[in-house]
Amino acid sequence: IVMLSYTFQIYFDFSGYSDMAIGLGHIFGFHFPENFNYPYESTSITDFWRRWHITLSTFFREYVYFPLGGSRKGSKRQIFNLLVVWTLTGIWHGAGWTFVLWGLYFFVILTLEKLFMLRVLEKTPVILRRVYSLVLIVFGWVIFSAKSVTDIGTFISCLFGANGFADDVSVYYLICYLI
């Protein structure tokens, strides 16, 4: 419940702020590009990053990835370029190890997609591609929202039942708000 709630919260907050900025810009005669294009309908993580925070992705692509050579200098160089971009993307979001891990998490997924997963995903039904993407995106938000690396481990262990099924507080909230 927490993971899904945060998934919606971060989208509604950030997309809402972007829409307000676009609207205010129009009032003053400026045109700002759309920053979100239905990102949770993505069929891969590559597709997600083309739809989520488009202006930031464009910045990193234009000013970091392309100047490093992009994908024009072979697979090894492309992977290195992705590593640099996603490490910087994590650092850009905050000066903590959780943000660096979040960037590296998406670096690993994007690298696997570029190497072979996109070919597999193309042959997979759209609904399964969307489920694949959403599961990885939601898990990424766990890393992004954590206050420390220890919190990531604790949350993941709880997610898989390592700390028992539920504590008293969880049961209370489920009874009060879900039923």
C-alpha cells in the first residue's frame, strides 16, 4: 500500500507542479514543454524515461550522454556513458547514497534492456510489458524515498515477510481505512 501510494503521490505532485508552471507560463506568454506523457503506461523502463520528467531526461541526454559519445562508439562506451548519466542523475536528485543507488538501479535495468531485454519485451504482450515496467518503477520509488540505505534493506525485508506479516499499527490502519 505504501509503495503504490508513493507512486501516485510523486506523480501527482510533480506532474501537478509541472502543469501549474506550464499554465503560469502561458499566462505570461511563455511556452514550456510537457514534462510527463503518461509515464505509468510505459512498456519498458526505457519508455518510462522517455515519458517521465522529460525536461531533465532531455538535459542529461543533450549535455552529458551525447557529448560523451552516446551510442555511437560501441556497446562498452555506451554502457559507460549510461553509468555516468545515471550516477549524475542520482546525485542531481540529492546528496545521499540512496539517490546514487536509485540512479545505479535504473542504470542496471536500462543496460539490460539495451543489451537484450528490449528484444524480448517486443515479443511480449503489452499488458505484461506494462506490469513489468510498473513493478520495476514502483520498486525504484522505494529506493528513491528511503532516508538511508538501511531503510531500503528494512523495507525490502518487510516486503518479503522477513519481519513478520504485519505489526499492530499496520493491522489497525488496514482495518480502519481499507474496510
